[in-house]
Amino acid sequence: MAKCIINVEEYVDELMSTALNGCWKKLWPGAVNDFQGFPKQQDKIRNILVLARNIPGGFSCVEEGDIQEVLDAHFTVVTDEDLI
């Protein structure tokens, strides 16, 4: 019996989640995990760059480094000395 359980466990581990999702989607939609992951930050930066360059009036000189600098600034901790 234990060997049977081990074999089933190995088989389930080998199944891809997409195959499981395809089987369960119609039977139990709430159990399906179809999360594809977050978009890559580089893709977001390129999209922002395209949008910024299409705005008339001075945004044509925006570079990828400028956008990355603004995004990185959100992760810095602001101290009282910085505020003064």
C-alpha cells in the first residue's frame, strides 16, 4: 500500500499545473490556478517609455534610466534629515 501511495505522489508531482487546470476548469473553477505571473519590470519600463515619448510637449527625451531611477526612488527610506 505504501508503494502505491509513493507512486501516486510521484505521478502527481510530474503533472504540469496546466494539465491539472485544464482537467478541473469545468468541474471546479474555484480550484483552478491560472495565475501566469507578474509582467517583467523591463516590459513595464518599455511601455512607459513608449507612452512618454508619444506625449507631445517635452517627454521625447525620456530614457529607460530615468524611469528606472523613479521606480527605485520608491524603495528608499526617507529619514527626518531628508525631510528637513
